[in-house]
Amino acid sequence: MFLHLFNGEVDRLAQQAPSERRARLLLVDHPRAVPVAIFLLIAAITGLGVFAIENGEHQRENAELRERAQAVASALERRGGTTASYLRAGAAFFSSVAEVSRPQFNRFVSNLRVDSDYRGAEGIGWAARVRPDDLGAFEEAYGLAEGQSISVFPVPSSDQSQIVPVTYLRPDTERNRRAIGYDMYSEPVRREAMDASVRISGPIASGRLVLRQEGVGSDPGFIMYMPVFQDGRSPRRLKGFIYSPFNAAEFLSSALELETRGEKGLRLYDQDVTPERLLAELPPAQKTGLTVTEPVTVAGHDFVLEVESARGNTLSKLSLLTLLFGALVAVLLIVVARLLTRQVIEDRASLNWLEEQNSIRNVLTRELNHRVKNTLANVLSIIALTRRRTDSLEGFADALDGRIRALSATHDLLTQSEWGTTPIRSLVEAEMAPYAKHSDRLLEMSGPDVELAPNDALSLGLAIHELATNAAKYGALSQPGGNVSVKWELLSDELAKITWLESGGPPVPQQRSAGFGTNLIEKIVAHELSNPVDLRFDPSGVQCTVIVPLRKPSEFAIRAAQNRK
């Protein structure tokens, strides 16, 4: 293993040397162009990242709008379908009686039990069909039956074939009484819907109109008609219409009892999405112009539902963070490039001077270098494992010191157990002891009594040390409120699983290079334990799962005895 690492390090240095020389020459020859190129490259990468994020957000918003439009449209159709069912039932009942009287009408509506909830409608009404010649008799009969007079309006024209005045309307409110006596057949939109319902003998919704109940108001709505024919007559004789008026705004709001809209806007149009066809609107929290439409069919009439997004044109939080991170990275790299350029220029001048002064000593230096080459290479391979990701002498020394102390702590446990088995709890407590005394950081350890063989304990001790060091520098142990959980459990009689989980620390960068600790855990520790290591750098905290073999005492008893000698 040692020779393999040494050879790999020598190959790496040999491969990097030419590229490093080319990089130094590039910095010297183009001291201004390199920082500009770095900035443009980072800006392009950041721009592509923001574009991808915003494109994804746009697609997600469109999908959410489409889903919401379909849900609300379905709710509107269910509301309309419920009312159509009431009207069909009324048509079946009223066709079986000779004349529709107020007691019969009231009894039917009461049996529907919809007085408190008309599913978005204004109510349910009855409009008798009257021939123009019978209008006087109709008004007289109504006055005798109801004890109050009725005046049909507007006055029928001479060429009008029939009159369909509003006769009864529940609920009996002041608002609904405004429509009593109104000849609905005199108005073109209502007349077209009534004629269509007669042709298909089924419920039909009218187009956009203003209900008589609105008085001087102008809120649009529509009416659903169901024709009632005299039962058993041939040819069929039209007795009148059972109908239900709808205020469009209340109809749209009633659908939101079944579906929510959040901050999105809703608009209901009659057939076409034009301002003059607008029936009702629930404005969004912020007008954006980003809309989707969904067709709605209510009682054979086509409506259009439009849903508008409330998400503005501003960038999402993730895009803003990406821009900020890209700007910081670009500035940092430019500063580093400038510093490296200055250092390379100074180093080049110094090397030129040294070459002139030390040309005589070069032969002796090469000879000495040849003799000590092997010794330096051996030392370099050992130091390189620790040096690879350290940027200061103090960090280098601390890393070496920490790893030596980690081995020492594990060795102390093995010595106390006379190189027998070592409990996992004792091993974790020994490695985490330097961090357990901080009251503002929480360490959790839990698991059954499990003991490891000496070599497995050494490998696990190194892994716990590297994870704890990383957590103390960059992770959950680097700030107050951080939490580290170490749990272990038995997978079988031959395997145990140790799980390291950090939370409450700073976000973990997703773009990072593998350091010595990562290589040690994923390669050396995994190799020594003969099981893969699952090391994840999730944004919320580092997670590491180590599978440790539970060896029988006979597998290491001889080696332990030899170690005690």
C-alpha cells in the first residue's frame, strides 16, 4: 500500500510539472488577459446556471398553473353538474303534474335540501310558458292563487310567439323578488338558451348576461335552463322552464371551496378570452401576464378559465444566490491570479539572478540531488498525503499532530484491552473527547454493545478522527448549535453499521475537491475494513456510513498474542 501511494504521488508530480510551467509562462506573458479571461469564464458559467435555474422555475410554474387550472375547471364543472341534476329532477317532477303551483314548487325545492347551499347558484326558479293571448288570464290566475298581483314586463311585442315570465324563485329574498314577472323570452341571450334546451330536451347554460336580481348593478352571470313538457301529451306541449340563475363571481368563488388557488389569479370568460366576454375575476397577488387557459363546459355551454401566475419577473432566490456566488468566485480568482502573476514575475527574476551566480555549483547540486533523490521521494510520499490539501505550515503541523494523536488514542484503548476487542462506544468517546466539553454543540452517541478487532478499531478510529476534524473546521462543530450524531447498529452477526450525521452547521459546498481525509476514509479505511464507505456531502451536513466486520476472536488471537510479546 505504501509503495503504491508513493508511485502514484511521483507520477502525479511528473504529470503536473509541465502544466504548471505553462501556467506560469501564461501568467507572465499575459498578466492582464488571464484575469479577464477568468472573469468572463466564471460569468458565462454563472449565466448558464441562472438560465437553467430560471428555465426550470418557469417550467415548474407552468406545470403548476396547468394543474391548478384543471383542478378549478373540474370543480366548476362539478358545481354546474350538481345544479343540472337538480333541474333534471325538477323537470321530471313538474312534467307529471297538471299545473305547477307554488306549494308544489316549494315542496320540491325543500325536498332538495339546498336552501342553505345552492352550489354557487342564486337559487332555483320556475318560469311558466304563456301564449300572448293568455297573458291576461295568467296574471289574473296568479293574483287569485298568490293573493298578490303580478305584472309581466317588458310588454310583449306583437310578433312574439310566447312569453316566459319568472313565476316562482327560491330562496324568497328581496333580491330575487326583483325578477318576478320578468319575461325572459324577450331577451335574445336568454331566448337562445331556452330554444336550445327545448331542442335537446336537456339543461343548457346561457351566455354572458346581467341577472334581473342585480337591479341597477352590472355584475355578469348566466342562467341554466331545463324545459318541462306536459307528460303523456303527443305532440309534446311545453309547460315552462325550471331554471337556476348564477352570479358568475359567486359561481367562481364556490369552486374554491373544492380547490384552492393560493396567490394565483382566476378569470372566467364566456367562450372567448376577450375583455367583453369576462364573467368574473379573482385578481392575483401580483399581475405578471403569465397565464394558462382551460376549457370549462357547464350544461352544454363552453366557458374558458384563465389562471394567472403571481410570481413576478424577478429572479428566484436560488438564481440570486448563484449570481452572488459566481461574483464572489470571480473576484476571488481574479485576486488570486493577480497575486500569482506578481509572485511568478518576482520568482522569475530571482531565478535568473541565481542561475548567473550558481552556474558553477550546478554540477555538484545535480550530483547531490541524484544521491538523495530516493530518500527525498520517500519522505515526500509520506508528507504529501497530509500536505495535499493544507495551505499553511500550521495547518500541516496540526493535521500531522491530529492524526498521530488519533492513532495514539486508539493505541491506548488497545493497550488497555491487551490488544483484544475494543467497544465502539469507547472508541468514539476517545476520538470525540476534545469536542464533548463545548456546551453550545451537541454530540449524540447511541448503539448496542459491539466490540471490534484491533486493526478494525484502528481504521475506524482514523475515520472518526477525520470526520470530527472536518466537522470542527467546516461542519456542525464549527459553530454554536451544531449537532453530530454517531449511531451504530448490528446488521448481522458478522457486520455492524456506524452512521455519522451532522446537522445545524453551515451549508456544505457541493463543488469541492477531495482532500486527504476523504481519500483516507473512502480508500484506505474502506480497504482495511473490506467494505465500501458511503460518504456524502449533503448541503444540510456531512453523512458517512461505515460497515465494520465483526471478527471472531480466533481470527486475531494469534496476532494479538504476538503484539503483547
